[in-house]
Amino acid sequence: MQAKVMEITNNTLSELKGINDSQALEQLRVRVLGKKGELTSILRGMGQVAPEMRPMVGQWVNEARATIENAIAEAQSAIQKKEKEKRLEKEAIDVTLPVNERSAGSLHPMTMVLEELLDIFTGMGFEAVEGPEVEYDHYNFELMNIPKNHPARDAQDTFYVDDNIVLRTHTSPVQARIMTTRKPPIRIVSFGRVYRADEADATHSPVFHQLEGLVIDENISMGDLKGTLDTFARRLYGDGVTTRFRPSFFPFTEPSAEVDLTCAACRGKGCRICKDTGWIEVLGSGMVNPKVLEMCGIDSKKYSGFAFGMGVERLCNLKYNVPDMRYLYENDIRFLKHFRG
Ligand code: PHE
């Protein structure tokens, strides 16, 4: 009996030496010390042992169990240590590896210019307003003194939704909406998308953005218009940029003027961009036609006003030297990256 216990002990101890993972160790423990294990079965067989021998056998088994348990515990902590080392090695971070770059987005150049324009005009006391892009003919044309069959309708190739509804061809209908609902003094800029049935090319797009200003008060003159636009030109393109007025025609203003700005690229010296003139045409303007004031319910004897309108894409491309309007819509990342702050 003693020999049997010794044998189990020795076999277990020598088997332990060859074990180096915790799963195999646990299997060995169950096989030897478990309820149906080799050592335990000796205690079970105690019935066959002579009564006076039983305490002895019990002691052998207990001693053997203690020895084996100790050895297993030792082996276990050695294995755990090794396994932990292996895990740490596998999880080690190589700080010399190149990082995955996270590219941050940026504002679109149109957004930047639009925000700058709104900043400039609200800084001068204008209130920024918006209106619907699907608009009644009444606001888009009639109140702007462009009745049906007026030739000016041809100049703005219009997308008609039905006889009375259009995609707005300019942001002027927002001004009509304000004039018909408010009393002077009025000082607003309206901005947003407008639509014209144009082929897309370097300077045209069927959808583009306008920003228009309107001031109505007593004693408003062309001088106020000039002063406002000079300030705007300087703030957007820097000192030395000024305006030049050329007589023109719009049904909703009288008199009307096309306004050029000093070419920001050559500061008026003449270059490829301004076709050697030193000037760039950027906006339309004029004194609000008294007929428009009256149609909108404003007393044209008491009040006068000026209005101006500009294409935002053009201002944007001049500011950032972008040669083609289509770049603004294609959203090619390689193009947009140039504007990252
Ligand atoms: N609404 C005009 C256009 O789109 C621009 C403009 C506005 C001209 C105000 C004069 C005064 O062509």
C-alpha cells in the first residue's frame, strides 16, 4: 500500500516536470487528486485494509496529497508567470511604428467666403435674411418690375415649376418679401442658392449662390451705395481695392450700375485674370426703382433705397485664385485640402 502511494507520488511529480500549460496541469490534478482520482481511490479502498492499518494508510495518503498539492501549486505559479510573460510580449506596442494619420476636415471655400461676407455686412449693420428657393413668380419677377413677357425674363433662363412658381433666379424675391411686410428703415442682406438654366462651364452653373443687399430709409443716395460697396471691397480683398461704377440697366433699379473692383491679383496693374484692365466686374447695383417701392407698399416720395447683388462663387474664386467654378462643386479632396486652416 505504501509502495502504491509512493508510486503515485513519484509518477505525478515526474509528470509535472513535463507540463507547461495550465490546462494540462488541471487535468493532472483531477486525475490524481480529484474525487475519482488515483490517490483518492486508495482512501475509498480503505474497507479492505485491516482496521489497525487504517490510520497509517490515511497518514500516507494525506502526506502524499500535501506533497503533490504543493508541487502542483509551485508548477502553477511558474506556468502562470510564463504565460503572462508571453501575453505581454504579444501585446507589446512598437512605439517606433508610423502612426495612422487622422485627417481632419475643413470648411468649404464657399462656406468660408459666405461667412466672411455675412461678417462684413452684419458688421456694417445689415441683418442677414433667407427665403424660399422655390418661389412665386410674383416675388421673383412681378414685384421686381419684370412683368410677364418682359424681355428681362429671357436674360434669366428660368426653371419653371408651373405658371406661377419658379426656382428663384436671384435672391431679390427675399427683398420683395421683406419690403411687403416691414416698414423702413430696412437694412438687409439676403443670401442663398439661385437657379438658372445654364450649361455648367468655368464661369456658369445651373445652381449658384448670390448675396444681395437692400437699404431703404429717408435720404438714401447713390453716395451711400458707393460708400457701402467701397467698404465691402476693402474688407474682403484688402486695402487698395476700390470700386468703379459703370452705367447699366436692371428693371428693379433706376439708375443702375455695374460695379467693378480693383483686380485683387495685380492690384490694378493689369494681369491675365483681369484681362489687363485692372478691374474685375463683380456685381450689379442701383437705386431701388420707385415703382418697386410703390408695388411693395412703400411711399417712394418719403423713402429711397439702394440695392446690390453679387455672385458668391465669383468672389470666392477671385479670393482664392480658383480658375474654374466647377472645382467648387466636384468636392475633390485634393482640391479641398488646399483650404485646410
Ligand atoms: N438681382 C440681380 C441679378 O440677379 C442683381 C442685382 C441686385 C442688381 C440688386 C441690382 C440690384 O442679376
